[in-house]
Amino acid sequence: MSLFNVNVSIINRFCENFKENFSNTQFRAFAMLPYAMLKDYKRLNLSSLSKELPINYQALQYFLAEAKWNYASVNAARINLLRKQRTTGFSKDGVLAIDDTGSLKPYAKKTEGVSYQYCPSVKHEAYCNVAVVSCYANAAKHIPLNLRFYKPEAEFICRKNDPDFKSKLDFAKELIEETVITGIPFSHIVFDSWYASCDMIDFIDDLGKKFISEVKSDRRLFIEHPVLKNKAWLRADELVKLVKKYLWHKTRMINYNGKLVPVYTLNVKVKDTQVKLKAFCILGKWSEEDDKDCHILITNNLALDHKKACALYRLRWGIEQAFQELKDSFYFDHYQVRHKEKIMRYWMLSLLVWTLIFWVKQNAYLHKIISVKTSSCNEYKRSLLMLIEFSSYAALRKNDLLCTDHFASIKSQRFKNACYN
């Protein structure tokens, strides 16, 4: 059923928080979009959205492409809405996770930013767009904060030397600095081994912040050799072999995913940075699907113990959950627009609808309205869609003109009466 004068107070209340970021005409278009994006589509695009709304394709295209509204201001309003309430806000027990995600675009090679590059979603190279994302996560929730649109160096005249080119590391730094300036509290910054460059380590340490990161197996670490009793540079995988052979008796056990995993702790340095670091050699898998038998974490928090370090780094998976929800439930990678500005605005709409579901879920706004138990994003989405369909049906029954237009192509009066009554 198409949407007719739908009026779900929960959705309307959410949209009101963004009213000052749009003109009156823009806001009318904006306030309709969450209704349409909550519906189920095999493939979401502007055409399918416009068919669900009392707004034509050209008007929707104009709103996304030409209308003067600011992505950053809307996102700031979204973050402000979340931080105002304890149920949706941020606390110091959380971490700031940084990672990138890819949107596969094998048939959209003329789309800005699309290149044959490493795609994190499929873990190999493919034609895709890439976004660098920041996400807040603690044991109870994960909240995507902001993102940056990555353009490969091949799209710039002077390649990586072009003054307008920014690497993924540059964007990661911007996102970290932005989160600090915004005042969102967190205890540590967490990221995978790709972002663990010396430049990033120095940047975070200069900010006065703490981080936890995994390191690649070929990364060289400066340690005190337990057998030779001298300082030595060892590759991470060589250090693991050394621990297994000579230092097994000095490992400590942690309970990870229901099984005991041995961890060895030592102080280290990495090449090209003077920041003092602590390393944790974890001699086991993160999960059954993990293809590595061991991991090494590093941190500039020298007071951190092995249990706390592993627990905090584990929160990094919150950003992976956010990616999965955005793509599976909110059509994050379904866009069919070509230019950066339009893609960023589309991503913003996906983030907003995700935030609507999170806001409703955390504040239990459906508890007194719907008897069905809900827990996942998809279940809350279906529950809100149920309210939308009831509202749309009620509007249809009350408005004869809408009813006439809706059933204009139906010949059978008997069928009309059965549907209408």
C-alpha cells in the first residue's frame, strides 16, 4: 500500500528534531522519507521511494541533489538528539571505533569514488565506494557517529600528491579530532591493524588519548629478548613463536567467548615512533570463524591489564554490527546516484532511519502500543511499518478523494467494498 497522509506520532516527534535544518518545503519532503525508507524493498532507489510518497521523482531528486541543506548540520542535530537522553547517550565506559566499509558497485564505474580497490565488506578488491566511519560502542550499544567519503588517488590530477587528496588515515584522524571537539566521551580509540601506523600512534598520543589496536604479523616490535637478554627487533609472528617456546609459563588466562585463552604481556616500541607501548600476545582465535590462531594488541595505556585490554578491543565489533544493520535493514548501499554530494546525503538518510529505530528501541516507545516482543533492528522496523500501514489505511477510509484515486484502476465494486470496509 502506498502512503496516504500517514501520521505516526513517534516518527513525527523524531523528525521535529531536525526541522530547523530545513526550509518548510524541504522539511515536508524530509519528514516523509523515514516513512518510505521503513518499507521493504528488493532494491531501493529514488523511483521506488517516490512511488510510496505523495511526492514526484523530480522533487525527490531535487531534495537529494540540489536543495540547500547541510549534511554536517543534520548529523550534528542527530548526535545532539541522542546525547540529550541517558538511554541513547554516551558515557566514558565506551570506545571510539574507527573502520572503513565498502558499497559494491560493479556496474556503476562512472560513479564518483568507485574504483577497483580493497572492499572491506568482501575482504578483497572489487569495484566499490568506500567510506571511513567513526562509531561509539560500549557493552550495551553501538552508535555510528560520522563518515567520510573516500576517493581513490587515481581520481586526482596529481594522485596522492594532489592537495585535495585525503587518505583513509587522514579521514580517520579527522573523525577522531571531530569526536574529541564534539565532547563525546570515550575511554579508548580502537581500530584494526591497517590503521595502526606510526603517524596514527603519534597523532593519538599527542591528543592525550589512549588507543588499542591490533598489529600485522609482519610488524617489527622492539623488545627485550627473554633468552638473549638484549634489546632486539622481532616481527610480531616471531614474537608469538618466542612466547610459545620460552614464555608459556608466564602467560595469563582470559575468558574469551566462553573459552580460556592465554595472553602474554610485555612492553614494546614500534619503529619510527618514540611512544612507549604495551603489547598483549593473545594465543588463540577471536571466534570460530577467525582465520588466525593468534593476535597481538598494542596500546599506549601502560596501566592497562590484559583482561581490560581484550574486553575493550572486543567492543570494536560494535562498528561491524552497525555496518551490517545499515546495509541489511536501511539500504545503506542501495543508492543509484553518481555524485559525492548525493551519495553523502543518501548515507545521511540511512543513518537517520537507523537512529530513529535506535531511539525508539532505547526509549521503549513501542512498549505500550504493540504487544509483539521486539529486540532486533529488523523487528523494530517491522513494528513501525505496522503502525505506518494502520495509519495509511485509516487515512484512506476517512478521505473519499484518496479512496477514489487509490481504487481508480479497479473495476469491481465488490472488491473495492471488501477492501474499504
